[in-house]
Amino acid sequence: MSLLNSNSFTNTDKMLIIFINLFTLLSCVSSAKVVTQKPSVLTEEKGKSVTMDCNVGKDESNYVPWYKQLPNAAPQFVLLSHPDGSPNSYGASFSSSHFTSKKISNLEYQLSINNVDVSDSAVYYCYNWDDSGEGVFGQGTKLIVTDSGVSPPVVKIFPPSSEDVSSSKVTLVCLINDMSVGFADVSWFVNGNSVTDGVFTGSAEQQPNEKFKLSSYLTIERSEWEKDKDLTCKVTAAGKITNTKIKKSECN
């Protein structure tokens, strides 16, 4: 039986219990460390320099590690920023000429990447520890480096399968290969009109040639497919845009 339902407590007692429970809850929330990062997305041209910020959540001395993560891959340790201003410690294949970090205040730390390249495109996370010693990651900053010299991704749309066309709904697949970065914006259009219902886009995977691929799916009513409408998959990756169309009458 709940304590608050007991007849042995007066209204004042019950209010005191509620206050104590609320104070305990707020104390637990306030003691938890929240690590935040900004910006959430950062787009820059090849050869420029970028900076991203990490707020460690509490005013205290902190060692702040930074990690780089490519899609569907384990995070890579980039560097450890020291609170006393001593030189950063670096992970394998990461150098001080390309990556630097500094303490802005007891709360703020900053990661800089000099002369960015397309291969730097990734999500970067800062990390810290709460009062219990548990690790806390920031939400990450997604860096997208554009390069006018890279080739656009290769995009192809596959029509519904023979099993699909006998059901009430059909699914088309937009297969995107040879992306220079692991992130892409994928949009679907029906007769030039943007659609979001029935759209699902997976995560990128790295190919053997170190470029990336991903798939996006559009599920529509079979009647829409039968009407021979123009269906377009638009892909934007590293600043390059590729549009590919398909319609029923053009399929073998």
C-alpha cells in the first residue's frame, strides 16, 4: 500500500513526504553531469579550418578525450585535452598538426581541425566522467567536408520485386554507392512533389575502396506505381547532388 494512501498521515505529513520525494529527485538530477556539444552539424569546404565546442557540465578540472566515429564503425580516439594546458595526448594516426584542443574555461573545451579534408567527415564526440565515475558522451558534432573535386555518388533506383507488385503496397530501393563521405541527405519525390511518408533511409557502410554506400526505401500504394508516375531519388553528399528517376513504363 502506498504511504500516501495511509490514513495514519495528516495532510501536512503527506505534503512533507511529497516535498522530500521531489527534493530527492531534483537532487539526483542536478548531480548528474550532462555533457553538451555545439554545433550539432558543421559543414565546411576542403582546406578550411573548423572548431567545435564541448561543455563538460560542471566547473572542475577535467581531462577531456575526443573521439571520431565513422558510420557503422567503432569510435577512434583522437586526443586527450589536459586541464593544466600541457600538450595533448594523441591516438594513433592523429597528429598535432591536424588536430588541436584547448581549454576555454573550466566548463568549455574546444577541438580544432586544421586544413580539413573529405576524410575528416565524421561525428566527433567529447567525453567526461560524472560524480560516480561513469563516462558521459556529448551528443556529437557531425562534420561534413565538401570538395568540388570529388565525384558525385552513383545512384540507382530498383523497381518493386515481382512479389511486391502482387500486394497492395510496393517498395522501391535507391542504392547509393561511392559516396566520398559517410553522410548523405536523401529525398524522394513523386511527380516532382516531395514525400516523406513511407520513406526509410539506412546508415552508411564503408566500401572496400574506403568510400561509402547506403540504401533508401520508398513504400507506396501499388496503384501509385501503376499510374506510371515519375519517382525520383535525390542524393546530396559532400556538396554534390545526384537525381535519379524511375517510372513503371521504363522498367523491363
